[in-house]
Amino acid sequence: MDFYIVFKASFGVEFIEMAYSKDYFELQLKFAEKVSKISKQTLAEVLLNYTSFYKTFRIEGWEFNVKDPTWTIFINHLQESDEPLETIYEFYLKQINKKALKNEKKMFGCFSYELEEKDKCISIHFRNVDSPEPGALSKERITVRKTELKEMFTEIREKHPQLTSVCGFSWLYTIAAYTRLFPPEYIVKSNVINDWFKSTALWGQFLDSSGNVKRDLVHRFEENIKKAKNLKDLKESFPLKLLEVSAPIKYLFKFYGIK
């Protein structure tokens, strides 16, 4: 069964987001169980540090606090369950329905941003809320995506003149369909991050535009998991790498024609 959640976009128009499929959680659970077996950590510890569950449950903040009330409730349910996957997925569906009733951060179509005041920079976030066809990152939607980015960076320039740089952190920077939306200066230098597993910045590579898993990519990943003999092998088992990019914000303003 498919599940849909209705959100209110920044421009006042409702859009529908499909919930992630159960297979997506099953994949992460398989990975976590292998990590737990190899590293001798408890499954509860591994689920916090090696899956996207904490953020996928829409727990606020990036502290990944093991004592967070929502996380504590989840772990308690899981420890009492004989069907971990069912428990995880049911908890997820309840969380996103609950969170859908609250205001989301302002979005510019598929994009939003987050202030990193300490570093005087902003980080870009992408969420696929476009129609499955022709696809949010298709050639047909390039103009729409760039218009969204121009709107977002126009607000950033007006409201946050102190910001000097832009950063990104995602597997999306490995594919041309995404990087063509940005100036070359933004993506010319990138760092591979091998020790972050806590969000869709990494796990999102397994999802298609409908919230289902990409079977070919999942098969490759599962084969790599089976072959892994140590934690290093597991960390390197992801088909697409997580990249970190950054650039002075002036290049983004120039690229989108913002005076």
C-alpha cells in the first residue's frame, strides 16, 4: 500500500509527498544488523549511528541525542517487538503523519536552506516533491529547478547579507542531473565522506521519485553487505559516495543573475 502526506509549500500551494516504502527501512535494517554483528555494538546503538531513522522520524535538531523522548519511545517499542521491521515502519508512518500537522521549514519548490551561523554559510537541502514524471531532475524540469534556486538565493541575499559561503552534503553531487543546476565553482572541489550514515544525504540514493527503492542499486548494495568482512568494507559498500562541496556565495548569486 502507498501512503501520501500533504504539505503546504512556501508559496501556499499544497503538494503531496509519498511516504518511503517499507523496503527502504528493511535495507537499512539489514545494514545495521551486519554492522552490529561485526562491530559488537548493540542494535540500538547502530540504528542511531548507521541509519537515517532518527532524522527520517523527523526528530528535530542534529544532536542525535540517544535520550531524545521520541527516540527513546522508538527503541522501547523495538526492544519489545518480535517483528522489528514492522515496528520500525509503523513508527515511521505515525511520525510523519504527526509531523505533517506542524509547519515545515520554508521550501522553494524542491529546495530549502539551513543557516550555519558559526561558519557564516548556508547549507542547501533537496527534497523531491515534484511529480514522478518526468522527474524532478529531468532536463524538462531544469528551468523550474533553477527558478526555485534563484528565488531561494534572492531571499538569502536580502535576509542574510552576512553569509559568505554555501555548502552541500549529499550523494546527489555525484550525478550530473543535479550538479548542472549549480555553477561550476560550487562543485569543482569535493570531499568524499565515508563516516556519515545518519540521513538521506547518503541513504537517499536508494529511493526513486515515488518513495520506492531502486532495485538495481539495492541489489548491488546487498551483495556488498554480504561480502563485507569488516567495518571498513561496510562503509565502502554504498554504490554512490557521499560528497561535501562548498564555494563562496557570490558565485551562486552571479549564476542565478541576482544583483
